[in-house]
Amino acid sequence: MTPVEHLSELRKRFFIIIIVALAGTITCYVYIDTIIDLLLKPVQKLQFIYLTPPELFLAYLKVAVVTGLIITSPIIFMQIWLFIRPGLRKKEKIYLVLSLFFGFFLFLLGGFFAYRVIIPMTIRFFVNFQTPTIEPNFSFGSYISFISSILLAFGIVFELPILIIVLAKLKLISARTLKKFRKYIILVIFVVGAFLTPPDVISQILLAGPMIVLFEISIIIASFINKGDEDDEDDEI
């Protein structure tokens, strides 16, 4: 394809992505009450308020946009795939498709784990600090920002095995290297947990724990990949 054809194709894919994302956002806003009920399910006993006139509307809009992007992400990924596919080799296409599929699955798994386990546990911990004279009265906008950051953080963190697999397959990293720098990587995990989660120690620890487990699983997977690559090299010799 010529540069002009590439730009035309890029514009076409970008236009489709915008339309799909907009349609997903509008659809989610139509069903926003159902979505909000799901988001409030882990904390049904709490009462929420909003502090400024536009806060509730903006929180609803934020939920609609994020949810719309999530449910339309397979179509968005498909458009990206259709754009870059002509420049890939057959094996690269297979790796990319598998990475996108399992990456999306792991992202949803991470969000589901945060929704069912982490968010209720975190909220319960903070609510227990109430006293007879000081009761929890959360702003709805603050609650949405809080759980959004947790859901996004866990979704991203659960992508770690895919990242390690891709790097190992490209021979940019090995299981031996991961084991050698394990303690430094664990330190980085806690630092990343501090950046990805709200500014409280509990959320950071709850995020760092699964990250460490996923890191150890990634080392095992990388070991099999490195072993498989070595076997292939031996067969070629």
C-alpha cells in the first residue's frame, strides 16, 4: 500500500472506532440505572450523596463512557487488527490474535476479581473506622473514581502473564533473568501498586499480592517457552 492508501485506511478505521465507541457509550447511558445498580451491589448498605450540581451527571457519564469502551473493545481491537494485519507475517498474526484474545479475557478476569473480592473488602475495611459520632457518607462521584481506579488497575495487572509471554517469545527476556532480579521486580510491583491504586496502603497491598502471584506464574510460563525455543534450535541443528 502507498502512504496515501495507508492514511486513507487509518482514517477509515479511526472513524469506525469513534462511531462504535460513541454508540457503545450512548447504549450504556440508556441502561445506566442497571449499570449503576451493579456497581453499587458490593456496597448495598452504604448511602451516597453528591456534593455539587453536576457531580451525579458527570459520574453517570464517566460510567457510560468507560463501560461503552469495554463492551465495544472487541470491535475496536478488530479494527486495529485489520489495519496492521497486512504488514504481519503468518506467525506474527497468530501470536497477535492470541495475545489480544487472552489479553482481553485476563483484563475482564482482573476486573471481575476486583469487583467481587477487592472492592467489598476495601470498602468494609474503611467503613469499620466509623464511630457513633462519625458515620460514613460517601460522595457518589468519589466512589465511582475509587472503584474505577481499582477495576482498571486489576484489569491491567492481570495482563502481566501476556506481557511476559510476548517478551519471552521475542527472546527479549528469559525465566533466568526474571529469577535473578526477582527481589527488585517485587519492589517495583509494590511501587506500581502505589501508582495504580487509590492512595491507601490496603488497596496497594491487595493489588501487589495478585501481581506477585501472576509474576511467579509468568516465570513458570517463560521457563516452558525458553525450553521450547531451545528444543527447536536443537532440532534445527
